Amino acid sequence: MSQARAEEAAKAAHELPLWELGVAAGGVSQQAYPGADEQARRGLVLPYVVYRGKVLRADDGGAGLRAVRTDGFELDVSFAGSLSTGSRSLRAREGMARLGTLVEFGPAARWFLNGRGARDRLVAELPLRGVFEASRPDHHRGMSLEPELGFERRSGAGELGYAVRVAALFGDRRLGSTYYAVAPGEALPDRPAYAAHGGLIAWRLSGTLARHLTPDLRLFGFGRLDSVAGAANRDSPLVRRTTGVSVGIGLAYTLKRSQAGAND
């Protein structure tokens, strides 16, 4: 990256406020689980907080205490999750326990392969997360590991920012059982009993877009393609489709921001 480009990126980062408060609204249609043939859909209105401290962070790159930070590497906390199907029972899981909203969090190592300050940057990420039910945080559903490689185009004011990522999601036997196990008492003529395995859950290809329509109003969207081709539980009777799509779109409005700039 040229010296001029580096200075431009540093200036843009410095102009970001230390914190922001706002509200976001949008709609999501998510594959109920990798291999499902039905979708979970939600319309959401949520407040959000962004904080860009040197150690404590909460932004679109993750949240938590950033233990290590260099120009090419950082270690912090990563979050992910999946929506419940609400009160509706999936046809494939008729008579079985409903899948609730799952939340995942844990340490994530992140490498900026061509430098943190690059406008077009390559990022490799390795998050290890525990999976829990949102309504029952004490109910541990397993562990996931999701190595990911991504390309990010960071945007300036009025420009389109985007990212494309490819990942592989792995889970232990407990997480595999959450999605794919069928107990003998749950078996039906077209749904035999099945003991789930740990290993590859799904391949993932995802993309995100974001654009500031005004200094306070931002449009964002995402899409993700999941495939269970070659997955450890591909033979489960609960796998009804090899590939599935999740999409979402929304608006975020900043209500208040600090006068102080971000620490980095």
C-alpha cells in the first residue's frame, strides 16, 4: 500500500467516533439449519452500541476484550448465532424438540494478510465458539470451529463497502446431535433413528454490503450459501437439501455519537 493510501486510511479511522448509539431495523430469512428445506424468518428492530476502544471493542468486527493487537494480527471475542423457527414446527422435525435461537461466542484469532490499514484487505479468521440456547444460557449445545478467509473493501463516506468470505463450519458431536440426531423414540417410517457425529457441519460462502445514505443512515445487506456436501452428517434423515440460502437487509440510524475519536 502506498504512503498516501496509508495516510488516507489512518485519517479515515481517526475520524470515526469513539462510540455510537443507534437503532437498526431489518428482515432476515435464514435456513433453519444446514441441510434444512425450510426457512426461519424474522423482522427485527433493535438498538445497537458501537464502541471503538483500544482494548474494549464492540463494532462490526466483533465484541469483547481485544487481548492482542498488531498491524497484522489481533485476538478478541467473536459472536455468531442462528434464529429459532418460532412456535412453528419444522416438517422434518415433527414431534421432536423445537430448535431454539442459538448464540455462539468465544475467542477469535484474526490475521490481516496485507495489513490492517489496507482499503482492500485479505483477512483470515479462526474463531472457536461455545454454542448455547438464548432462552437457556446454561444449556450448552456444543462447540464450533469456523476457519474463514475473506476479502474486504472498506468504504469512505458515500461509497459502497463490501466483503466476500468463504468458510468451513466444524462442530463436535454435541453440536452435530443438536441439528441431526434422531432418537429411537423419535423415529418414523421416513425418519429412522440416527446417531450424529462430530466433524464438518457445512461449507459457507457469504457476502455483505453497506452504504451510508446520509452521515447518520446506513443501508446494509447480507447473503450466505450453505452446503452440506461431504459433511459428517450428510446421511441424517433431517438433511433434506444439500444447499440453502440465508439473506437479510436493513437500515441502521445513528442517534448519537461521541465528539472524541476512536483510539485506533
